[in-house]
Amino acid sequence: MPDSPFDQYGTISWEDERARLDNFAIQLQHWKNLIGYILVVEAVGGCPGEAQARAIRTKRFLVEHRNIPNNRLIWRVEGYHEQQITTLLLASPEYILSYGYGSTTSGKAGPLNKSCKLKLARIKKSRW
């Protein structure tokens, strides 16, 4: 069972996030018996679908760019917090992670407005 996250961050630039994901990938390549968890918490009032888009982009980066096997990565959206948070965990395959890791409040996303549509499109088109 992980005692603490490998890494945890809020909304940062894609360039900074890739650097952190590179470090995560190095650990996954070193510890071949571990699973990488990508847990993203939605921001209360944030763009609907942003946490899912970020989680999928993160997994795609690790699989397609860093060559981590798809079956060694699990992503999920974990609920709501005052701000969007991504948590990266390393755990054994036997470890069962309870839902709500890192989420501290209930809430809901904001409206899917033009600004959110542009942000989601930018996340989905991110490349390395």
C-alpha cells in the first residue's frame, strides 16, 4: 500500500506536467512489478470533463511516448475539490485503492461554455 503519492500537482503547464510524468515513467520502468495510478480530482465549478481529459492525456503520454505498458496504468476521476488535482501513485497490483482518494468536498462542474470547449480541445490535442 502506498504511504504517500509519488507526485501531486494542480493545474500546471503541459511542459511542467510532462517533466513530472517523465519521472513517474522512470519509476514505473524501474519497478516492473508496480502499477501506476493516475487520479484526477475535478475542480468545483471547473470545466466539465476536464479531469477525464487530463487523465486520458496523461495515460496516452506514458503509453505512447514513454512506452509504459497500457495494463500497468489505471486512471480515474476521483470526485471534487476546490481546485483540480492530479495524483500519481505507485502500488502493487494487489492493492485496492478506495474511491475518493484526494477529494475532500462534494460539488459539481460548471457549465460547458465556449472557454471550456476550447480548453478541452487544447488538452485533447496536446502532443509531446
